Amino acid sequence: MTSTVVDRPDTTRYEIRVDDATAGFVEYHLFRDEIAFLHTEIDPAYEGKGLGSQLARYVLDAARERHLAVLPYCPFIRGWMTRHPEYLDLVPDGQRARFGL
């Protein structure tokens, strides 16, 4: 199983693709120097294969690389960040309490 993550700015989402099929996505809203992650979904046929984690790591690494502050409205992304505290610095200090981080 070969997976890749691509940014689809035309649909404002990152997609994780497995063998040319869309296995999941993260919807986002980009505004100035912030990116808000709104919703994550993995197709049931691909659940339990670690693709959600791969997708979360990719989008957060991309935000860091682009020097974007992260607003994790999506419960999956927020929960993933809680389990991987090395990404919490992406959320602005004044916003962490808002997201329970």
C-alpha cells in the first residue's frame, strides 16, 4: 500500500491517497498566517491503517514549514496534537486554552 498526501487548495483540503484512490482528507481554512483545520475524515475501507495519523503529521509539518499558526477546530487533529505535544507550539499561546490544550 503506497500512500501520498497532497494539498488541494482548489478544494481547501489535504487528501491522503492510496494507489490513486482518495482514502481521506483534512478540510482547512487558510487566512493570512493561520490555518484552521476543520474536519478530518478517513474512508471506512482504510480505517485502522494509520492513515489518519500520517495525514495529521503531514498537515502539521506543512503548517510548521510555512510558518502558519494552527487552529485545531477538528477534534481528530486536536486529539492527535494532544498525544504528540511536540506540535502544541503551533497553536498560539492565547488560543491553547480555547482548544483545551
